[in-house]
Amino acid sequence: MVSLADTTDRSLSMYVAIEGVIGVGKTTLARLLQARFDADLLLEVFEENPFLSDFYGDRARYAFQTQIFFLLSRYRQQNSTVPKILTGGKNLLADYTFAKDALFAGINLSGDELIMYHKVHEALGEKIPKPDMILYLQATTDVLMQRIAYRDRSYERQMERSYIEELNQAYEAFFSKPYDSVPVLKIDTNPLNIIQTPEHLTLIENRIKQSLGLSPYQPGLPMPEVDAPSGFENLPGQG
């Protein structure tokens, strides 16, 4: 993927992409941070995928159609939106990265379908701007299943725990090593409740600012010790 820093004056803009497994709270966090960073939002449009509901019912049969639709949709959205926002000097918060599409493909596809997918992904990825930082939200599989059940999306009701566990392991492996020269900030969301406890949201805000060298930011606070796994699932449209 290309970096706009090579071709555009990015001195006044910040681009942070939020990542994590299904249900971890990517969109909820992006919406809550928007005002704090005076940023535009880039939110994944996954409800439009006509194969998604069938995929959760029969992954093997509908994996390729689902994956290709997501790939082209994400490319179109990122290629048309990200450069426009950043070249205008505005901050940007996204609730997904283009690269994560390949992570899902590695789980859901195999053989010739996976080979074909990677060829298309590689060609399209060269044209996608990279974020300044990836904020990787972590949660246990049990917490993720609770959050998915709480938001109760119709097409997710057949989602198997084993699939979420597989995704969780894949995400951990993916972000355990350097990612394309983009720094990754990991946040354990298990003890956080960003809806009911503003200090938890401020903690994440300050971690982002500190990691990017932005000011002003407050010295880091210790991670809270609370039992509630909620707080990332109470806003509509979260990932």
C-alpha cells in the first residue's frame, strides 16, 4: 500500500485505523473518539454484502463470493474517500483496514480461490493509503461472543464460537509482528467500559496521542480492573 506522506502534505492530518475481531467495538470507539480528534469517520459498510447471511450459515459454500464482494467494496470505499479527506488536511478515524480483508480470506478460502484472491488483493492494495497508526482492540473470545449476542444482528445469530476463536487467534498472529511499517497500538478492552466510564475513553485517547507524538496528552493511567466486559457494544453500527 502507498503512503500519502510520500506525495501529500500530511502535517495537519492524522489517520488512525481501528482493528479487531468481530464484536470487539471498533465502530463504537471510532464514533466516540470522533469529536475528541475533530475527525472524519470512515466506517465499513458490511450490511450491503448480499452473501453475508448465507456465509454465516454455510461458510464453505459462500466464502469466495462473500470475500470478493468485501474486497471490492473496501477498495472502492478507501480509494475514493481516504485521499480526499487527508489531502484536505482533516483527521480521519476508520473502523477497519484494507489489509484485514486478506486475514479473513486466509481463514475462509483455500486452493485456487485463495490464490486468485491474493492476486486481486495485491493489485488493489498498492493503491490504498496506509494509516499513520493501527489501534488494535483485543478481547477474549468469551467477551466477543457476549458482545455479539448483545447487539443481536440477525445475520450473526448463526455465528459459531469456533469461528470467532479462529479469528481471534488469526488477529493475534497478524498483529504480533510488524505490519507494513505502520505502528500498532494494542488495547486490551476486556476491563474497559467506554460508554459508562469517560475515564476509559480518555485513557485510549491519551494512548493514541502519546503514540503519535501529539499534544497535549496526559500521562498514562493504569489500566482499570473491572469485571464488566460491556461498554463497547451499546452504540449502533459497531464492529
